[in-house]
Amino acid sequence: MNFFREKLPTSAHILIAAFLFTSTILITSCAGRDPRPVDTSQAGDNEKSCASLESEMSNIEKDILERFPKSDKTGSNTGLGVAGVFLIVPWFFMDFSKADEIEVSALIQRHNHLLIVAKDKECETNRERIPTLEEMKRKAKEEKAKDASEQSNTPK
């Protein structure tokens, strides 16, 4: 350690410390955003009319479809991580938070809660329960394994 103190002036130490501090702040601040999940059950749900319940479920379904592709960041984070090996800038755009996934899960739970309320009120609806993200991932994994086994069993 004395080697560096003899070779570098004090201003260089300050510059290095400032650079490390700034880099740390930039990297941690770009790691994602805080999730803002919707409450599953809200005051007044049981007093809503059938039309109001139907409208809210429709809006939730649109929100889910809009946010669902954003909830799986594995591919984009992998690409940015690889690019970051050569250039540090892509690392600043990686999102390590699961904010979108948490928000989509909350929307699914809200939708399913409203569906139960609608059915309890005997509202006419053709909507069905939306499976959770975990159920969707498990089903996709099973289908992928099934497709892989079918491809390996087909003669070439």
C-alpha cells in the first residue's frame, strides 16, 4: 500500500475515490425500479355493479397483456451482460428488479379476486381464472420438455 502512496499524489487518490464512488452509485441506481403492485382486494369491491366488475377485469386483462412480455428480462439482461464485458455502458441498462413480474402477479390476483366477486354476485361473465405466473412458467416448461421428447423420438 505504501507503494501507491509514494507514487500517486493526494489529488489522484481523491480522483480514484470519487470515480469508484460515482461508479458504485450509477451501477446500483440503474439496477431497476421499485414495484408498485395493485392491492388484490380493495374497499368497495363487493358493492360494485356487474358492469363495473366486467369493465375493471377487462382493463386488468389489457394491462397484463401489455406488461407480460416485460416481466421476463432474462434474455435482455443476458445480452446486456455479455455486451458489458466489452463495453461497460450496457451494464447501466440492466434491470435486476422483478418489478414488472411482481406487478403482473398482483394484476392476475386482482383479476381472479374480481372474478370470484362477480360469480358470487351471479353476474353473467365468460371470463375465466388467469393462471399465476408460476403456473404459466411450469406449463411452458412441461410443453417444452414434451416437444423436445417428441422431436427426439421422431425418425430422421
